[in-house]
Amino acid sequence: MSPADTYVLPCVPLRELVLFPHVTTPIFVARGRALATVESLPPSATRLLLVAQRDPRDEDPEIEDLHQIGTEAEILQVLRLSDGTIKVLVEGLSRANVKEFYIEGESLWAEVVSAEESGEVTLNLEARCRGLLSLFEDYLRVNQRIPHEIYAAIECLENPSAIADAISANLPINQSERQQLLETIDPEDRIDALSSLIDREIELLKVERKVRSRARRQMNKNQKEFYLSEQLKAIQKELGESDGMMGDSEELRQKAKELRLPREVAEKVEKEIGRLDMMTPLSPEASVVRTYVEWLLDVPWSKKTRDRNDLEQAWKILESDHFGLRKVKERILEHLAVKILNKGIRGPILCFVGPPGVGKTSLGRSVANALGRKFIRVSLGGVRDEAEIRGHRRTYIGALPGRIVQSMKKAGTHNPVFLLDEIDKMGADFRGDPASALLETLDPEQNKNFNDHYLEVDYDLSQVFFITTANSTDAILPALLDRMEVINLPGYTDEEKIEIAKRFLVPKQREEHGLGEENIEIPDDTIPRIINEYTRESGVRNLERELGSLCRKVARKLVAEKGARAKNRKGKKAGVADRGISIRVTPGSLEKYLGVRRYTLDRPESRAGLGVATGLAWTPMGGVLLPMEVSVFAGKGGLILTGKLGDVMKESARAAISWLRSRTKELGIPGNFFEKKDIHIHFPEGAIPKDGPSAGITMGVALASALSGRKVRHDVAMSGEVTLRGRVLTIGGVKEKLLAARRGGIPKVILPRENEKDVIELEEETPLGLDIHYVENIDEVVEICLLPKTRNKNASASKAAVKKKGLTRSLGADTKRRPASVPKTPQVGGKKRGGAIARRSG
């Protein structure tokens, strides 16, 4: 019989069952037409057609309720049971496509045609079959309810189509999906569909197992909590106490009523307390909610301190805490005056910028004292996480508000002085950029509605007096810097350091070390020696440290002398300094107490020289002298730069050489010097990095000196950027550089004309006593610094004498021979001696 031939088979409808080929299974027939069909089968009948009905709930389906594709099966056994049901054991043979259903008597028959696929096994089909077996094996590992022997039986099948049908029969899928697999004739398509179903079943089983395990744990936990909660309630009832959670809720409600909370915050608190009432006391969520409500109630929403309205008293407090710093003090008094006139003014945002040790942090505390406000400080050095500023969201375990809200809670008022220390030391990484998070905090237009991730309600920071500190503005985000009023705190002059030491540091260290005024005496000429020989800084931090070391040495000496007199003075209390002993610390005795001096003053050149000039440089520790040297020698126009110079400084050197090449005629320099000469520019202290454009005029003057033979004045220091046309541009760090020049004993300083305004402002505070020349072009610098070119008279006289002696010998004049006992006279006018004379005369 060919596959296209039709034939007639008895048909049995199946409910909730789809039979696949190559699968043996029993069917139980107990209803009308299906039972009549089986009973009417002749003994010689060996095959029948099994077709699934569309609706499993239909007890007696009609012809149109049956699927058109079923399974032709072989009858292996027919057995009638005691209840009248017939059990038929069948084995699926092949798929069959129904052409027509018809009824004979009570029996159902079908005209069918075989729907067998081709038996060719391709490599693609075999590969898919292997993948299906592997996937089914994974499924059996997850589903423990199917015996693994089934896999061994299926693996023994050789036909991929049979393997797919056997696996389909053992999957717990619904009837519609089984029927769809039966109707898929092509084995490759059937395997693909079956693989998708197995993948889905594996994921469902994993999720089901996870949910079951979690539910079991939660059930055990809830049962335990319920049991303990009931016991706790019974104990509290016996003791006459109220329920613990209800007590917490009422306490929080009462606290919320006593506070003047904003409407939004009050609603949030009431909502969270309501949630807390519905939770068991021992649940973790209850602890989280309780902590959140406590934070909302602890943050100061309306409590504030009254500002001090006495300007004179505020000025006295500022003066008593810090010496100098006039600009900062005036700014604080201005804010206080405006606050008196306008109660609704927002808090200012100041940024104190200056080197370490000048009093930026302590100045913030002094501002708080002057205003009569609370003071809080947050160090931002090394902060890299945005959550440090804005807080963590409550979804995280152990979440807390950010440092801003935590500090406000610590202050306890709505308008403290808030110091953000070391704002230039913040970093950024994968956790966010805290500097960007500060943009909202330090913006007067936005910080009224500051939003912390943990609080989830807006907090008003507009009344906070924000002060930030930094050593330099270079590392601060430009958008953040634009929101702050920058006040520069330059380094102290020596006179200011002496006054600070006398007024603040010495009394403080004396008190900390238990010394009286009569126990230690530090003359006025000792403190400058400590400043210049044992410290090198713009501030006074190391100065205070050295004074502390000095007091410790004196205290030790006093205690030692007191021990020698202990027998005669037993009545005195231990630890009290002996009032009869006094030690005077003179400049000559400093090495005895502090050791050998650590620093020497920057000293300029002691005399004029060729190719040697003195510049001025700014460092975070203050200003320093920047000597430089230029050497010119035969070569091919090379340029050598040494001294660990940065890129900007190297470019400045090239710009100075370019200017020099354009001015060779005016300076008396050979026009082709760059072809036959090599130039070496060196800045001493080569281990220290140097960079910046302000050494441009220094290099230009030293180059002009080395190439023209004119010496540079040794009593002049200079600083300024030079352009290719010789213009001198403005510089920074003027105060530090001028202080360095004064410390070095240099009376004259050359600065750009545009920096004259900075010097005028500086001279109003601290007269420096320097002769300052302001220039606009480097030609003016050359005119001031280079000495006229002079001839060496001694060398000329020596050359004339030698020439005359040679002329006399050529004329044959009689000369006396030198006796052997008389030493030979050294040659006059030689190179070595001439050079030495030249150096001495310079």
C-alpha cells in the first residue's frame, strides 16, 4: 500500500490524551460511540485510529469536534473490566490524516491516508536529535518525578522521529501542545518545537523549586515569629504592659505632634507609622521603617539659632581668634549687616583657597562663633561615592542618609555654619561623582529643595552658611567653582607669623604643656630664627609644632630640676611646674633644643654673572626664588633643557629663544648664533618638578646675557610670561613671590604692568619695602637687568706689554739673561689669570 492510498479504520475518540507513534499505552473506553466502536470490532481486527477530541469536557463528541490528524495504532490486548469499561492496550504505529469520518450503526469509522515522513536521516537531523537528548537529560535532572530509566529506553531508539515522539509522550505539557507536535510531520521542525518546550519546562521547574523553597523558609520563619509574638503578648499582658510595637508607634506619633514639621514631611511620617502598626515587632521591615521615621523626626526642620546682631562684638571675636585676614572678616560682617536688614536673606557660600596652615578650617569655627551659630565640619578628602553626599536609597540593606543630612542632625539647628573641608581632594569612580552631587547643595537657587535619596522628601538648606576650603582651585569642578564666592588666603609674611606666634601660638603651647609665663621666656629675636631656620611654609602649622617641641624640651628640663629639689619641696602637688625655675630660650640656644637648623634662606647670586638670573616661583608652601643658568658653547643650534621642567616651561623657553633671534641686532648678538652654538638652560634643584609660563622673562634675560656677554644684576628678581613679540603678560601668586624676594634679601623685583593693582592691594595690608618695577615689554627688563659690556683693563695692559717685549726682541735689543737661581716669572695676561681677574672684577 503506497502512502497515497486511502483505507478505512475504526476510530476511537480520545479525551485528554494524545497517542504518539512508537509509544505503547493503555486506553480505557467507557462511553457511548467509542465503546460501541470497540465492542463492534471483529476478532480479526488488529488496527484502529485514535483521534483526540478538541474539547476534553465533551462526553459524546460529534464528528466536527475531532482533530483531522490522529495515530494509527496496533491492538495488542483487549480486556473487559468488571465495571463494564474496556481496557485496550495499543501501540502507536504512524500518523494518519483523516479524509472523512462516517458512522455505521453506533460505530465510528474514518477514511484515512498515511502521513509518514521520509525515513532519510541527515547529518542536520542527527545533530538536532543529539541536542534534544542532551536537553532531555538536563530536564530529567531537574524533574525528579520521571524515572531515569526512561532516558535509557529512549536513547536505544535509532530513528530520530521515534525519539522525538517518545520524549513528547513523557513531557508534562497540555493537550493542545501535544496535538501540535503530533501534527508536525517534519522531524526537524518537531525536534525544534520540542526543544523549545523542554527549555521552558526546565525554567519553570527551577522557578517552582525556588519559590517552594522560599515559601517553606518563610512559612517556618512566620510560624516562629508568630509563636514568639504571641508569647511576648501574653507576657506583656501578664505584666500589665502594652504591646511593644503599639508603644513605639504612639511614641513616634507623639514626637511628630510636638515638632513643627512641613506638611509633606508630616504626611510621610504618618504614612510610615501606619505601616509600622501593621507589622510584627520582630520583622526586619519593621526595624527599617522605624529607623526611617526616627531619621525624619531627628532632622531639624524648623529649629534655628538667633544670629548675633552686634557687629562690634562679632569683629572682636574674629580679631581675637585670627590675626590679619581682613578681607574675610569684612565679608562676614557684611553678611551680618545685610542679615540685620533683611531677615530672609539666603546663606552665602564661600570658598577659602590658600596653602596649608593659613587657618582656613579654624577660620570657619571663628565665623560660627562670631555669628552665634552651631558649627559642623565634614571632610571631603578622598570621598569618591556620590551616596556619601546624597545618601543611599532605602532599598539597600543598612541604608543611611548622606553626610549633609547626618551633619544637620548632629548640628540640631536649621541654620548652622557648615564647613566642607578639602573640597579639592574629592575623586570620582564607578560609584558616581560627589562633586557633581554638590552642585545642588551649593547652589543658592536649588538647595532650598535639597533631595536626599534616603529621606525621599525635600530638605531646605537655604539658611545654612556654607564654607568650603581648598588648597587650589585647579582640581575643583568649574560648574561647582562658579557657584562659590572664592576668597584667597595667601601665605603669611614673617611679621605676621611673628605676631601670630606671640599672640596665639606661644600662649597656647605654654598652657598645653603646663608651663607658666615665668617658666619659659622666648625673646623677640628667637621666633624669627625658628621661622627661617626650622620651618618652610606659608602657614604656621609647622611653626606651632616647633614651638610645641621647644616647650616639651623645657618642660622636661624643669621636671628634671624639680626632681633634684624634691626632698626640700614635698608639699607641692605633683605635675605643677616649679614657679622658681625660669628658662630663657635665646637664638644661640635653639640648636640645643630643636637640633641643627633644617633650612637655609634662599640666597641670590652674590655678584653679577653671565647667563645667570633669578626668577620667582609659587608653590603650595609659598613663594621661592627660582635661580637659572644658561651656558652657550660651540655646536649646531641644539637646545638642552634640564631641571625637571614641565611642558609649559619648555614652551616658554622656546618662545624666549624665538624672541631673542628677532632682536639679535639690538642686543649685539651674532645673527647666526643659533647655527653654530648649542644652548643649555638649567634650573637647579633638578629633583623638584617645575612648570608654568612665569619664568619667560627670566629665561629671556639669561639668554641675552649669555649670548651678548653682558652680565646680569644680582640684586634683581623677576617674574612674567613672555610672548614672541616680547610682551610681558600677567602672572599669579604675586604676594608669595614678593615675600620670597624679601626673604632672599633681593631689593628689586620686576613684575608685569598688569600686576600693579595686586601689589597696591597688598601694600595696603603689609608694606613690603621692595623696589618694584612694572614692565610691559621684555626690552625694559633687559635694560634694567643687564650691565654695560666693559673691557678688562688688566688683560689689555698685559697684552700690550707682551707685544712691546716681542717688538724689542725683534729689533735686537740687548737683554739680560735670567740666572738659574731666579724663578721664572709667571706669564701675564694668560687665559687662566685673565679669567680669574674677570671674575673678581665682576
